[in-house]
Amino acid sequence: MPKTIAALLRIRSSCFYEVKIVEVSSYMMRIYRRFRLTRIAVSASSAFIITILFINIRKKSGDKLIAVKEKAELAQDEQEQKTDTSYLKLAMPALPRPEDHDPNGLGENGASVRLLHLSPQEKQEQEDSIKTYAVNQFVSEKISLHRKLRDPRHELCRQRAPFDYGNLPTTSVVIAFYNEGWTTLIRTIFSVLHNSPNALLKEIVLVDDFSDRPHLKEPLEDYLKDVERVRLVRTTKREGLVRARLLGASHAKGDVLTFLDCHCECMQGWLEPLLERIMEDESVITVPVIDTIDWDTFEYYYGGHEPQIGGFDWRLTFQWHTIPDHERKRRTSPVDPIRSPTMAGGLFAVSKRFFAHIGTYDAGMEIWGGENLELSFRTWMCGGKLETIPCSHVGHVFPKQSPYPRPKFLTNTLRAAEVWMDDYKQHFYIRNPPALKENYGDINSRKQLRQRLECHDFKWYLDNVYPDLHVPEDKPGSYGAVRPL
Ligand SMILES: [Mn+2]
């Protein structure tokens, strides 16, 4: 470039124009050529720079895209982790087992406990405990209050999709007791706390139905002060199972009432399937599979086979049956709920709202017995269902014999028969002649309830819910025991 300027200066100072013109034009050409070269160089370098820039921008924006994508993925992972954490938190037991719990202790995994080499004094203590409680409380005392049971449920129960903890209804577990042994009662409480998800268990409402054994007075209150989520209420006179449970229910804050007996042990995963079914259909009363805990050895007998359903005979005693064919055909999986004509009564879950709708319990029933059939008839006849949930297992200590007198069984049963069974009650009277003389009290409000709810009649119940029950062709005076001669 400086050479071109110098040449132009020389043109000005030149006197020989022609020569100069030639010179000028040659200079101009050179300038032009140079300029062209420069232009090409500029264009080329510009193009190069633009290309580099473009590649860089592309790369940068690509980086940016990748970064955005990664960020989204990370956020999603984080979200999933969060969900997982909260899921675990929700599924966590209401109370974990104590850290010093010995997983190999006596009776762990539901193993049988037989105490050998007892001293004469210990043997006596064992005998006495059985006499008092109809249960071997001496053995029960040797087993941890926090014992864990093995989980032999159907694999479909363990491998299923996670429960929707955020949406399942909450529950209050209501446990009524009367003169119960210490360890069986406390083990029931801990088994609920250790095996119920934090998110679902609102509380345990313990109802003392006017027990008179000293260990159930202050010692129990003191003990429970340190156990969160457990409330103790007491009746002021002996009320019986029905009114004690109703008192407990009146204190309950959960969406669902789960009634348990006072000598039970819940299996892991017992609660969720009971509540899930109620979430699907609020008119279903759900019943766990009731496993037997041996009154002497505390061995947990897990049936493992198909659960049984509840029925009754014409003496109105509760009976267990195998699943009938029509029900077997209706179900599509071994873990599907099983419709049951009646329930044993000790253990079930019911929506608080639905329980109120169908008239809770017959509060005219005393002490024990009959209330399970009454609630079963009423549930089915008034628009509800009763179902056993195969994935829910709870163990129950069946005592050696009834631990206290139950004189009201007949009266309570009569109330159920009179309100719900129409003319079919005659089959019961024929088999229970003393029932004719029994005063069953006022049942008007229960009859009104049946009318108000526009319930089906007993024939509908037999035809639709319990078609397998044989209806006898009793004629007055024709019933009697048939003996081979
Ligand atoms: Mn019981």
C-alpha cells in the first residue's frame, strides 16, 4: 500500500504526462490487482472467520442444548429421587423396631417357643398364667414385644406396584380390651406401629372396657406415655365389645376405622391392601386373612393356602368355608379380594363415613357375640360388600377357651335374627328353643334403620350372597335329632 501512494505522488510531480499516464494506468492496474487480491483475501478470511464463528456458535449452541437437556434430566432424576425419598418416608413404619432388637431371639419369625428345664416354681407360674388368661402368658413374656414375622405371602403381594401412599385413606386402629394380659396387649400395639406405614396410621385408640386387673391401670398409662400415636380411653362401666368399640370410634381421626382384637400380630404389608380396596370402593368392609397364633407356643401358623370365607349355620354360629366355585370363577387372580357372606368379627377395616351411613353397630348388644353376623347381614343387605383381602394377614391368638364368660351371645344373636332375617329366623328358633324365652330388648330403632336404608330382604341375601347355604325345610314340630337305631 505505501508503494501505491508513493507512485501517486510521483504522478503529481511528473511533467511528462503521456509517460505518466501509462505509468499511472499501470499503477492503477497494480492497485486494482492488489485491491482484488486484498478483497479476495478479505473475503476469504471473512468467510473463514464467519465459518469459524458459525461453527463456534453452532458448537456453543449445541453445548447449550446439551446443557439444557442434561439439566432437564438432572432435574428429573432429582425429582425422582425426591419422590423416592418421600415415598420411602411415607412407607416407613410409624415406629421402627428398637435398634437393639435381636432378630434371632426367642419366637422370632413366628417360631414356636417351648421352654424346657423349668424349675417347679416356673412351671407353676406357667400353669397359673394359662388358668388366668387361657393363653400361655408365661411363654409370651419370653418373646420380644417387637418380634418380626417372616413374610410368606403370595409373591404377587410382594412384587406388585408400589402403593399410592399420597392418596390412600388414613386409618385409626381401634383396639378394645378387657382384662387382657400385658405382653399380648403391648405386642399387639407394637405390631401395629412396626408394620403400618407412617403416612397411613393416624393413631391407635385403645379402649379399656372397665378392666379390673392392676397392670391395666396406672402401669399401662405410664408405659404408654412414651409411645407416640397411642391414646388410651376407658369406659366408666363394663360396656361390652360393641359399645367399647363405638367409644373408640368416636375418638378416631382417621378416614378409616380398623378394628383389631387385643391379642394380634400384624404381618408386614397388612394395612395397605385393606385401605386400597376401601379407596376403590368405599362401601366395602375389608377383612384381613386371620392366621392363628398358638396360645401355648406363640407359633405363627401361616396358612399359605387359599384363605377361607365366613358363613354361618342355622344355630347362627359363625363358620369357615372354602371359596365356593361361583366366587372362584368371578376372580381373575389369587390375590383378588374374596367376597365373604359373613366375617369373624374381630378384625376389619371400614370407611368411617360408610360405617356411620349403615348404622355403625347395634349398641343394644352386650358383652360379646352376634355383632359380627348382624354387621355382616346389614352390610350386604344395605348396599355394602364384605371382602377378605388375600394380601393382608393378621395373626390372632385363639385362646385355649373363652377367657371370660360371654353370657350375651344368645340375646345379641336374637337381636340380629329379629331385625334382619325375616321369616328365616324360624330356622334359628327351632334349633335354639331357649331363644323363645329370651328377652332381647328394644329393636325398634334398628328396624327403622333397615327401612330408612331401604335394605334388601333376607331372601335376597341368601340368593345373591350366600347361595351355598342349605335352607332346611323345617315344619313346626318336625325338627329333632336323627339317631341311628
Ligand atoms: Mn380374640
